[in-house]
Amino acid sequence: MAPSLTHPPAVNFVEEHDATAALAPMKEAADYYGKNETFARSRTYSASHIHGYNPRRPVLEETKSRRRLSHDEKASQPRRFLIDVEETIRLVLEQEDTDGDFQISVTDAGPKVMALGTATSNGFKTFDIRGTYMLSNLLQELALARDHGRKRIVLDEARLTENPVDRLSRMIKNSFWHSLTRRIDGDGLEIICADPKNRTGRINPRIYVPHGEPAMAEYYRKVAREKPHLNLDVQVLPPKPDDPLFVKSLNSKPGILALAMNEVDDGKAGKTLKGIPFIVPGARFNELYNWDSYFISLGLLVDGKVTMAQGMVDHFIFEIKHYGKILNGSRSYYLCRTQPPFLTDMALQIFNQLDRSDIDANRAWLKRAIQAAIKEYHTIWVAEPRIDPKTGLSRYRPEGLGIPPETEATHFTHILEPYAQKHGLSILEFSEKYNNGELKEPGLDEYFLHDRAVRESGHDTSYRLEKRCASLATIDLQALLYKYEVDIGTAIREVFDDELDLEEEFPLSPFPITPEAYASATRENSKSRSQRTEFRKEMIDKYLWNESKSLYFDYDTAQEQQILYESVTSLWSLWAGCASEEQAWKLVTQSLKKFEVLGGLISLDRPNRQWDYPPPHQIMAWVGLERYGYLEDAQRLAYRFLYMMTTAFVDFNGVVPEKFDAVKLSHLVDAEYGNQGIDFKLVPREGFGWMNAAYQVGLSFLNSHMRRAVAACTSPEVFFSAANTGAEQAGMQDMIDPLGLAMDSLEITTND
């Protein structure tokens, strides 16, 4: 029994602590740690007990757990700890971080127990913090307190034992999205211009402004003058910025591409420009990305951040207007390349959640988005070189010259080495001569044609597409374009009274598909869209559906045959709604099991490349299955994926990575450039864009029982084995669907 201590009068370490903290221990760090604490005390702070100091324990004695956690005395009130921030960080890392990565995980070999002094005893009495999760949360909380300049804190135990599902969801909503927010203007340039993919050695920022935006160009020149320390290089692009030869000339001088801005008051009775904020994926991907942004926007909508999602659509409209397409990413080396098209669904999802107080403004915004999508559809997806005139199907087939400059320096070494040896050159020398057109290698040209196509597909890299992607009419792209055609037609019919003026002049592709020149038009109606939709459905069934295998397969337009690589992208047909009820039934009952593993869905053959473990495909599958009435399957898959994410979060210091090995339930994936989102110290700051979104969207598919089971890290086998007894199964379909993601038919709300 600890000896009793008599404290001098007026010693109270907690009474002046922010009173609301005791009532709301889960407040965000800025509120919880943002105010200085005042302590009236008459003895030194060092008397607080943390790990190594205990008057009843020899200084050099090995740390041992006093007793099992289940034997700890129950507190009569919520427990709180009195902590010296820097000293406790030092002790936690010294004792528990045995691999030296500044994280506490299950792979560390520390004792996983630490004594903290309680606030009610002024730090004299201690309580043991045990286990990876509590200790990693302790480390995270200390790091956050240090961020806010705190040297000492009173910490609620509830922050260390917080339900992991609630904690991760809260961090995504209130912290991760904020950390991933960027803006391209004078205030945001230093952050957004940083490019981990830049291999030129130049670190000073460069921004490319599109032709036809003189006010924007002058704005950035003014920023360069007012902030000379930036060494900002402002360049104006030519009218056709995606010419392959021109884009190749920019490889040695990469830069960020200007995006949409708003005109605002400058505070001096004048006007200025301000960048519209957007979310980046994170880590080495520090720019606006195309299909990442779609999935990110779904997460933003779940979290009520509608304005942020709307701004990302504004950027896509700007890109289509000025750069000719929604770019792979907003860097100069992406000017020739787009990514899977999601703009129509993204815009409609946001439109349905806009404030209904100004319907006219909402319609005007949607009109701009649909007009931009129509232009993108006609000038990119059903135009050469992407259209295959014979089948009428589209392919990922971007233009471009030379070696993609955004990859890691050694990415193509194994490809280039034989050619370099053939010419008696080093790989660097050969690369320079090949890029400059001094050496001609048709075989290498063919390789990079398909490599660029893989990158445009978003599936870089996957065995399914390697060395043939530019010739493939993939099921995923056809499903997306089917959805485009449905969405555009529905929006025109339901919102714009079946007639939409295009306003901007651009060539429209003829229908039926022909190799002739384009026709021009200034107005669209829903009838033309329904004709294209019916035609695409027929071609998908003719060329991609395989009745005997109950799957959709990619169609090779060069070899004129299906490529029998079984891919989970077959399920995109459910998301888009282009599968018949019978096809959907066959996909679910006969083919889904081929892709389902412990942690969700994978592609089947040799899944050891990045896109054979497909994170965003999970969302597409959940929505598609629900759309066709297979809600239990959607919930089961969502449970598997969220279980995998939650266990990683609990066991590895709050990690939210770019990708997982869904078979091994591990984020320790050695694919391509490694795994993003895992290289942080003390506390996760960003997660990863679409993983954050997948978690928030996935939670909307779970009922309360499933959510509790995920929080308890109950494995899918255990959970569904119990569910199959019947009691839980009966309640599985109780769920929340805040986005209305799955719909029997698209409904657009136009009034209250």
C-alpha cells in the first residue's frame, strides 16, 4: 500500500483545467489542447509518476506489469492523468519504440505497459496504461499537445481507450481532411508546389497558367514580385497545351498547373483572386488528381463537407475548359493524360446535397458541370485515338512522347537496359537520346504507348493491363461511359426541361459511330443520350459479356478477342447499372466468390502488383451490389474492408495507408513505389485520400451491431459465423446510406 502523503493547502492540479474538457474529452486537439492550463502547485512537477520513476520501485528494475488489466480498480469517476509532455514522449519512445520508427505498433518488442500519475492525486498515485492501442494513442495525444505548445497536460483516459472506429472516423472528418487541403494562390503555393516526384533537381516553384486567363497570370506575377523568396517562375501555356511534343519539352521544367480561382475582396476596397481549396491524395501525390477526387468527394459528402467537394468539381470544369480534359493530375507532365471519368456522378451526388435555398444557383452550377462533361465525352472518350470505330467502344489511349517523367528514377531500368546495351550507352545517356528523338526504337514506343494507357486507366500497375492496355476496351471504362450517358440524359430531362444549350463550341462525335469527321451542334437533349446508352449496352453485351463464365472481360480491339483475365472490375457494371438483372445475379452468385478474400476484394491472377489490390473498387462494389438488391453482400464486403482498416489503425499507431494486401490483411505492401501514408512520426496527420473516404462511406453500409464488432476487431470469419446462426442475420440490413449511393433509378431532387 502506498504511503499517505499530506499535500500543502491549495494544491490543486486540475481545478483550473478547461472545464469543458471533462465534459467533452473527445474534442479535437485544437480545442482540447489549444488553451493553456494553469496549475496552482507547491511542489515540482517531477513528482508525477511516469514509467521509470516510482518511489517503491528500484530505478534499474525491469518494468513488469503489476497485474492483469481486469484486476485494476474501477474508478468512481472518469480517470485523468497529469503528464509532462516532452519527458513522457521520451520515455514512451525509449521503452516501447524498439524498431526506432517513432511509432508504437505490434511489431515493437517493448513491455507495452507504462504507469501514469493520476490528476486527482496530483500525480502521486499511478495507473498502468497497457497494450499497443492505448500506448500508441498516448504517443499521438502527446504529439498533438506538443503541436499546440503544451508542456504539461491533464489527459482524459477516455482519449486513450476511445472506440477505434469512432476515433478513426473522427480523425478523418476533423483532422485528415484539413491536413490534405491545398489551395493554389499566394498563400498556398509553397505547400502545393512541393513535388516529391520531381527528379530535375530544381526545387523552386513553377506555375503554368492557361492561355486566355490574363488576370490569373498577372496575379501570379504579382505574387512573385511580392514574395521574392519563393523564386516563383510564372509561365503562360499556349492555346493547345496538350500537344505531345510541347508537353515533352516541359519534362525538364515541371510545374504545377493553375486551377480555378474566385474573385474576392482584397480588404483594401479592391478585388483579388483566391484559390478554391481541394483535397490531395497525400504523401508523394501532392496535387489534384482525377479519380482520387471522386472517391474523396464521397467521403467529404458523408462528412458534410459539401462546399469542398463542390470546389473540386469547379476545378474539373476549369481543367476541361483550359487543358482539354480532366487531367490525371495537376502537374505539367500530366497534360496529355486523363483518368477514369466520374464527373457526372460526382456532380449529381453534390447537387443533391446543395443548400436548397437557392435552386437557381444550384441548377446553374450543375449546368456548367454537365456542359463540361459533355465536352469531355465528345472530345476525349468517343474521339480518336481513344474510340475504336469498329466496335464503337472506347479505350485508354493517351498521346505522349518519351519516358514518363513522374516515375521513380529506376522504374524503367529493366526495360531500358537492353536498348542501352544495344547502342553501347549508359541508361541515362540512352534515355536522353531516346527522349530527344535521336534514337528510334519502335518496340519501345509500343511499350510506352501501353504504359501511358495503364497510367491513364488509374490502374498503374496491374498484370491485367500490362503491354496491351492501349488496345483494350475495358469493362470499367465502358461502364463509366454508360453511366456518363445515363447521367447526362437524366440531368437534361429532369433538371433542364429536356434541352441543354452547350454554349461553348466544340465538335460533337457523330452517332452512330463512324470514322468520319465530327458534326457540330449547340444543343443536346435526352433522346440522343438514350440512343447512345442503348448502343453501348448492346456493345458491352456483345463484346465484353461472357455467358459461360458469368463475367465481363476486357476486349482486345487489336486481336479482336476477349482477354480472359478475371477482374473485379466486372462489378463496375453493377455500379453503373448496365448489367441486366440476370447478369447481376450470375455475377453475384457465381463470380463474386472468386474475388472475395478476408479483407474484401482483389483481382484474381497473381495479386502482387499495386492494382491487383484495388482500394476504390471496394466502394464501387458496395454501391453496385446494393443497387441491385444484394445488400447483405455489400455489407459483408464493407465489413471485411473496414475490419482490415481498423485492425491496422489499432495495431500500427493509427496508420491509414494508400493500399492493403487484402489477403494477408497487411499494409506492409512492397509494390511499385511502396506504400504511401505510412511514413509519419508519432501521430498520423493525413491518412490517405480515398482510404479515408472508403472508411467513411463503408461505415454508412454497416448497422450498429456490425459497427460494434468492427470496433472490437472481430474477424469476419467469427462475426459472420455467428451471424449465420440467424439472430444477427435478421438485423444485418439495418444501415445508414447518407449519400443515397445506390438507386434503382437515378433521382435528381430539384426542389424541397
